[in-house]
Amino acid sequence: MFEPKEESLVLEIVRGFFDMPSEEMMKIGDQFKMLLFDPQTGSEQEAVAKLKEALVDMSKEQVLMAGMFVSGLLRCNLAQQVEQQYQQAMAEGKIDSHCDCT
């Protein structure tokens, strides 16, 4: 199992394979954080449906990066930490909860 720093390094390497700008990778991560932890999402099934809908408009490379992001959350047990950071960023106005991240 990867440590969080190792997970970040692997994600960065894969991003480099696809010549994907860091900003695009961050946008994908932010979009998935918002979809996963949106307080208005009523159930896990609704969150999954939103994630699947978001994937439709992504390239295969973007979908792979999104999958790696989610995999990293699961393998590193960072979901709770990410949710706390997301909620804090929302409270501080660093993230617009009404942004169109697509």
C-alpha cells in the first residue's frame, strides 16, 4: 500500500505520461471531491450517479486520473481528511460550491 507522499508521486508520474497540466489534474480532483462530499447529496447512490455523469464528458486520460484520485483516497485512508479539508476550504471561501467544474 502506498503512503500519501508515494501516492502523490505516482499520480504526478501518470499525469506526466499524458502531458496533462497540473491545473487540469487539480480541477479533476476538485470536481471529484465536490461530488463525493457535497452535503446536498442525499445518498451514496446519488453520489455514484453524479460521478458517472461527470465521467461521460471526460477523456480516457482524465477518467484514469480521476480513478487514481479515488483509488488514492481509498488506499491511503484519506477520505475523512479530504472531507475535512474540503469543508474547511468551503467555509473559508476558497472553493465555490456553485462552480461549474466541468
